[in-house]
Amino acid sequence: MSTIQIIGAPQSNFVRVVRMACHEKGVSYDLEVARPHSPPVQAIAATGKIPVMRHGEVALCETRAICGYIDTVFPGPKLIPADPVKAAICEQWMSLVTTHIDNILLRQYLVAYFFPGTPDGSPDRARIDAALPKLGPVFAMLEAELTKHPYLGGDEFTLADMFLFPLVNFLPRGPESAEHMKASPHLQAWFDRVNARPSAVATLPPPMPGR
Ligand SMILES: N[C@@H](CCC(=O)N[C@@H](CS)C(=O)NCC(=O)O)C(=O)O
């Protein structure tokens, strides 16, 4: 079977999730570096969002779908547990990461520092201030979960951890999120555990272009 092609920018959180999934599964892949909305991306994803994937005749967008494909088509350790309850818990956390956690920590908070869209490029203080009260509950949810278990939803490292990890990697960059990290020892210990995995080491993102 042909080699998987992952198309997207290595700085992207979602591209990192798919790359980590390949490494964890033991699947070799080629990374074709492409920006969101560029022609090779747009050819597969009408949204223009990265990552997208090609594997022979198969072309996919959406991180969850790509990872699910990799998990079921290739042999290797299961990224989503086979047990139905554990699988549902894994799905629950992936959904929480993509719909809630990413939305607040990244799109509402960190983006306002690093991609503010202000005329002079300075942080968008109004957006940051609006996001600040929402940070505490998100950190509390993660800290409570990782106080109960070593990984999201249980004792095993799963795709849910891969969904969360690239996002947490950026949290020390925001002053308020850095403070929350310092006050969340179980989240920090989880991060350190995942960060030491070969899949994390192999996919460390390069600096953002122009930064
Ligand atoms: N729902 C998509 C989200 C992917 C996504 O948001 N990718 C970002 C980069 S991390 C992107 O392409 N942003 C460009 C845009 O939103 O226009 C997935 O799960 O793959």
C-alpha cells in the first residue's frame, strides 16, 4: 500500500495530532508542508483547514476522521480503545477538546495574544479580558480529571491525549495560562509524561513563520 501523505503545516495543533497518531501506530508518512486554504488543502477540504490526508485513492479532511482511518486500516496499538465504554470515554474527551477546550484556550485566549488581528499587531486586550474568566473552569476540569487518572479518561494513553497535548504545549506562552499551568500539578505531570513520548519528540513544532 502507498505511503500516507499528511498535508498541512507542522506548526498546526491538528496536524501534530495526526502525525502523533502515525508515530504511535508505527505508520510511516510523508509530510507535505502546506498552509490552510492552499491548493493541495482546498482540493480535499472545502473548509481549507489543515490537516488533510491522501492514501492511494483515499482523500480525507478532519483530524478525527483521519486518525480513525489510520487506527482501523493499519495494524499496531489501538489509538481508540477496543472496549466500548473506554472508546466512548475517549470520544467524549476528543469532543470536549475540539468543541470546548480548544475554543476557549486557543481561539478565544491565545489567539488574541499571538494572532490578534489588531492594526499594530499588539495583543487584543478586550478579547483577552473577555476570555480570562473562562480559563479557570477549563483548567479545573482538566486538573480534576488528571488527578483521578494518569491519562484523559483512564489508565491508558489514547487518541484523546493526542488531541489535547499540542494545545497544552502552547499554554506556557500566555501569561495567565502559564499561571494556571503552575497551579495545575497533575496537568503539568500529564504534559511531561506525554512530552517524553517518542511521538511527541518527533513532532515538536518548528517556530511560527515570522516569529
Ligand atoms: N475541524 C478541523 C479543525 C482544523 C483546524 O482548525 N486547523 C487550523 C490549523 S490548526 C486551520 O486550518 N485553520 C485555518 C482556518 O480556520 O481557516 C479538524 O479537526 O481537522
